[in-house]
Amino acid sequence: MNGLKFFEVSQTAVGELVALGKYAMPDTAIYHAYDLPLVAHEHSWRYRAAKRAIDICGAMVGLAVLGLLLPVIAFLVLREDRGPLFYKQVRVGKDCKPFTLYKIRTMVADADAYFARHPELHASWQQTGKLVHDPRITRIGAFLRRTSLDELPQMFNVLRGDISLVGPRPIQYSEIPIFGELIDFRQKVKPGLTGLWQISGRSTTDYEQRVILDCTYVVECTFWMDMMILLKTPAAVLHGYGAY
């Protein structure tokens, strides 16, 4: 991401984030990115305890749903394309620490090698991290992505504390340069299963809009914001807008 371009596009939005610093808790840290100060704050133990309790309860419900649906999903996935049922990948966690993220496989078994045979697709993927019509995605995989059922195994990550139910989506290490100087600020909170990006159009938003949404969450995140995002997520999933 070009720093000057980001500054020109989002100067007003980031300025509003700075103004929100007056709502921060006493323990604050000022980060400077693109010559702009951003305020990150440590939440109270009550917020952290409530968030963790909701994460555990939500993960238990999600794992129960996964247990019921997994036999059917496994049959459909393996019938269309032989290979592993689950897909795992190293992602960037809180404070940029690595962790392994789990998903139900939605692509052909040799998806990683596919780019080696089609470098033009890899170049397009590097710009956004998504392909509108990704030939590697299987038919059942497209359905699982549209309904977000492929992400049910991430409830294990929530239960382990790698991610939270709500937060910026975990990114790959190859995406770090796109976030530029804002990466340390963005990673001051745990990644999430859902977040502002998910309820704001997901893949229809560009990276600059995604950066603004992620930083907005880091500054504004409260118990009530988390509840609002959780309540809006089912509608976003059912609508399927931006899911591919």
C-alpha cells in the first residue's frame, strides 16, 4: 500500500479515530503511522472477562453445530475432490505472533500448486487476497464459503484463545506489507471470526477500506460494539454479499 495514497484517502477517517481517543481507558499507547497518531488502549478486566466468556460460550455452540454437520460436509467435500477434509494455515495473531488457523477445505487438493501453473492468477490474487472467480474453489466449497460453514473449525481457535469471536480477520504474513506502518496498531487486539469488515461487504471492500475498518475497531472496540457486530453477522452471512 502506498503510504501517501492511504493518507489522502483516509485522512479524515483516521483523524476521527484520533478524536475517539478521549474515550480510551487510562492505560493508553500512542502509535504513529503515516505521521498520524493512533490511540490504542488496554481494556478493563471486566471487558476482557466478559469477552472471553462470550468467546467460550460461542465456541461451544459452534463446535456443537460442527459436530452435527461434519459427517454431511465431509461426505460432500470428499466426494467431489479427494484430499484432506481440513485446511490449516499460519496466520498473524495478536502482537504479530503466529498461530495455526483451521478451516474446512473449500479448494482442490493441489490449490497451492495451482498458482505455480497459472502465475497470472497469482498476480491478481496478490493485489486483493481474493479472486472473484477462483477456479481452485470446488462447487461444495463455494457453498461452504457463501454460508461461512467452512469457518466452523475456527471455533477451536476461539476456544484455544488464538482468536476471538469479534475482531479484525486474521491475515497471512504475506499481507503484512499491504498494511504498512499500521500493522502493529492493527494487531494490538486479537483477530476475530467476524468483525466490521464482515458486516460491511467483506470482499467487495478494497484494502484501504478494510484498513480503516480494522483500525476503527481497535480504537472503538467495546462490549456493545462486539454485541452489535455479533447480532449483524447472521444477516451478513445469510445475505452472502461479498462472500467468495
